[in-house]
Amino acid sequence: MNDTEASAQLDALSAETQRLAGVYARQSAALAELQQALLHRAFAGEL
């Protein structure tokens, strides 16, 4: 593997890491929202 190939592979891995970090952040926010909605419904006697 030459330097150009290694650099391209590292760039691809970096891009994938950033994409996965975004997915994680969105899923984490969605989970927090779901937890709040469930707590609200539980304390409102809706569950």
C-alpha cells in the first residue's frame, strides 16, 4: 500500500467515523426524547 492509498483509506475511515458519530448523536437525542415522553405519560396516569 502506498502513501496515497493509505491516505485515501484514512480519509474514508474518518468520514465513516464522523457519519457514525452523527447517527449516535441523533439516536441518543431520540432516546432522551422518548424517555421524557414516557415519564410524562406515566406520571399523567396514561400508562
